[in-house]
Amino acid sequence: MKIGFLGWFGLIIGILGMGFGLVAVINPMAIGNLMFQPGADQVITYVSVGLPVFIVAVAVGPLAASAINDHLKKKRLKQVGVKASAEIVSVEDTGVTVNMNPYVKIIVKMPNGNDASFKMLVSRVEIPRQGDVIELLYDPSDPTVVMAT
């Protein structure tokens, strides 16, 4: 998959931010020396700023990477995906709801006989069931990569 300019920019800024936060937590004096000469009372300020920055970077980093990966996968499927109909083998609740609508994992039987799975947000009044036929796009180079249309 090809990552665009904004994807690389975001990854680089995120890594730099995480590194800055890590350095601020481990050695706050190093960050202080970059800006100005800190006194002993300023070390607490650097730790109180650096630690939350580090924690947020560690918590948000994997989520951002996952979102970027999902976006790139969907973009690629829209470009090169092949339309197909597939039968739903099972629908599993992920435990996540958005505006009272469940985010579910759907396993389908592809036309070639292989199983593939994907996750999607579905309406709580129209939850897909086993045996239903769904229209989807799949990657011809990897038929396990699918997306509902």
C-alpha cells in the first residue's frame, strides 16, 4: 500500500512528538536546555507537561496508525476492488456501539469458497444475519481483504 504525503507527515510528526515526550519524561533538563536554562523549580513543570504528552502519544499512536491503515485499505479497494456477492456465514458483536448502532464483525463465504471477514457499523434495526447475501468489494491479489459496498 502506498502512503501519501499527509500520511507520512502525520507519522513523522507523531514519532517526533512521542520522542519529545519521552525525552521530557526521562531527562527534562535536556528539553529545558533546548529552550532556555531551567532552574530546579522548572523540572516539575517539564515533567508535568512531558508525562501527559508521552502518555497521549503512546495511547493515540496505535489508534492513529490503525485508522490510517483502514483508510488506505478502503481507498485501495475502491480503486482496484472487484465487486462480488457473498453469503454471510456469521455476524459477531464487537462490543462497540456508535449512536446506538453496533459495530460488528462479519464473516462471509466468498465466491471462490474461501472465508473473509471485515468489520462495519450496521443499523440496529437492520442487523445482517447468517444466510443473507451482501454486496462487497474484494482485492483480487488478496481475496481475504474485503469491504461492504
